[in-house]
Amino acid sequence: MTAAITLPHMAQALAVYQSVDGGGQQDTQANSGDFSALLSRAINGAISTGEQAETQSMQAIAGGGDLTSVVTAVSRAQLALETSVAIRDRVLQAYQDIIKMSI
């Protein structure tokens, strides 16, 4: 099943990126067009979002924590994962299209 990237997905991905990027402030690597640095920060952001959700879930299981914050953290982690999978699928599809091109 292929996830389609829609306008809401792009807006959510931008929000996730901005939260990872410190509110949209770009460092010198991002300004120079270093795609690998951008990709690395996005992946690290998705990983940290998942870790935060796991931490909050464990706190809730142990009897502490707020249910609303747990649900919010888990939803953010799910969104980050879905966005990552959708982007991966698009990159793979672009790669396959390039491979199929005749010269």
C-alpha cells in the first residue's frame, strides 16, 4: 500500500522539520544546500519523536504522566513515521523512474 503525499502531509512534514530545525532557523550546512545534513536532521527528528512517545508511554504505564500528552506524543511519532515512509516511497519511485530512462 503506497501512501500518497497530500497538502496536509506536506504541512505536517514542514511542522515536524521546523520543530527539529529549531523553529525554522537554518544552519550554514542547510544554507549551502547540503541535502545529506537536511536528511540526517529529519531522520534524527523522527527518531527523537518516537523516543519521546515511548518515554511518555512508559511514564503513563508506571502511573505518572498525563494521558493527553501521551496521546499527543504518540500521534506525533505516528505522523513522523508515516511522513518518513511516504518520502521514502517517493524517493524510491523517482530512482526507479530514473533507472528506466533511456539515454
